Amino acid sequence: MFTARMTSKGQITVPKQVRDRLGVGQGEEVGFYEKNGIFFIKKNVAASPFDKWVGHLKSGKKKKTDTVVEEMRGK
């Protein structure tokens, strides 16, 4: 188990071993959540700006990517 001491401002330093395991570095966010009275820490992963396009080009037709792009551009 890893421990950290809280400052008078409510801040803690996450131990290096924990930061390494979470894969977080300076400026990145971590989140805390509770389940059945136990608190967990988790790395906040920002959504990709491309997530909204997942599955957008799916259609019943098998078109080449170049054809789809040309259609989207209005050519």
C-alpha cells in the first residue's frame, strides 16, 4: 500500500509508483470515485475529437475512401 500526507490546503502528492502505474504526468487529470465506501483513483482520459466520427462512413455500399471523400466535398 502507498500512502501520502495531505497539506493544510487539501493537496497530496501522488506517489511516483502510483503515477507510473496510472500513466499520468504533470498537468494530466485524475478522477476519484466511490464504490461501496471505497474510493478509487483513475486517470481521466480525454475523448478523442474523432470519436464522433466513428461509424460515420459505414454504409451498405462498399465505396473506396477516395470516392466517399469526393462525395463529401461535393465533387
